[in-house]
Amino acid sequence: MSHGGEAVHHGHGGHDEHEAWGTSVWPFVISFGVLALAVAFMLQFVYHKPFAAVIALGLGIPMILGGVAGWVSEAMGRGEGLSYGAMGWFILAEAMIFMSFFAAYWFMRLDVALVWPPAGTVPLPQVLPLVMTAVLVASSLTIHHAEHLMHAGDKRGFVRWLVVTILLGATFLGMSAYEWTHLIHDGFTIATNAFGTIFFSVTGLHGSHVVVGLAIFVAGLVPALMGNISEGFWRTASLYWHFVDIIWFFVVSQVYYW
């Protein structure tokens, strides 16, 4: 009888959870954050109003990060039956976006092979991208190990290696920001030439995916510290992080070393 009661309670809870998931406000917040980012780019590069662009950027980034964190926390332990497969389709869609950038780069690179890189291009660092690659690969290994410990029931070990993964991802972003700062200081920007446009667009797009991945990890870390670890959620989150890692191999090989 108690088992049947539990089943009824679970069914009722599932219904409530489904309703809560269907009326989440966080996708709305994220959408406006993305809109604010688009407005920031428009203000900076079309209307040349950097102060207004900074304001829009200051509104957009917190909305996106907060929206991701809120959505993740709300979804923890709920409605995860299709999340892994859905993430696969999402990754495919994101891969096509990256492919459009690579296709544009390949077209320009092969069409003007005798005069590449264009005038105004500064030498790109050769060692730093290798270090960044090592850091990102290490983060993929640590999240895989964390997932293994989770399945083994070692919650403390899972949290410990998750924190290591977050630190490695943040280190990667820090190195990317360091590189951007020095290139811009040397006069190489997104507006310098066609290669500058491709370089900053592709590396920036990849960096935005790293930011989203870290936001997911941090949002999931909070309930994990309290003992709430959802295997379905972390299986899906780690799949996304592996995708970010794999895409970087294409970025670094095509943009830096070709």
C-alpha cells in the first residue's frame, strides 16, 4: 500500500514539476540577455557609441548567466528523461553555427592564398594556444572523472573534481582574455581586416560556449554541495563540455596554425 501511495505521490509530483518546467521564466530572461548582447554589438560597431554598448553589455551578461543558473537550478532533478538526447540535437545545431564560420574562413583563406594573412595582421601567439588546449583537455578529463565518481556514489569526490573542472575552465577563459588584450593593444581588432573578423568571431563564439558551460557547472555545484546530485543532469552537462572541448581543436588548428 505504501508503495502504491508513493507511486501516486510521484505521479502527482511529476505533474507539478511538468507544470513548473512549462512555465519557467528563465528562458525569457536569457532571451532578453541575448538581445542585449546583440544591441551592444550594434551600438559599438554600427553606431560607434562605446558607453551605451558597455551599458547594454552590462545588462546582457548578467541576464544570460543568471538565466542559465536559474534554469539549471529549477530543472535539477526534473524532466531529465529526454535531456541527454535533446542535448545531442542542440550540439548538432551549435556545430552547424561553427561550421558556417569555418566555411567562410576556408573560402577566404583559399581564395586569397597568395596574400594571406591580410595586411594589418599581427603574429598570433604559438605557445599560448597549446597551453590553452592542454588546459581544456584536462578539464574534459576531470569532468569525466567526476562523473565516474558520481556513478560510484562518491559525492565528495564528485564535488572536488567538479571544482577542479570549473577552475580549469576559468583558467582557459583567463588566458583567452589575456590573449585578446595583447592583440587589441597591438592594434589587431575585429575591424582590422577579414582575418581579424574571423579570429575574434570564432574565438569569441567558442568563449561564449565556455562561459555557458561554466555557468551550468556553477549552478549545479550549489545543490551538489548540499548533497543533491542528479545523474541525468550531470551526464548531460558533461556531454556539452566535451563538445566545447572538441570544437576547440577545430578552432586552434584552423585559426592559429593554418
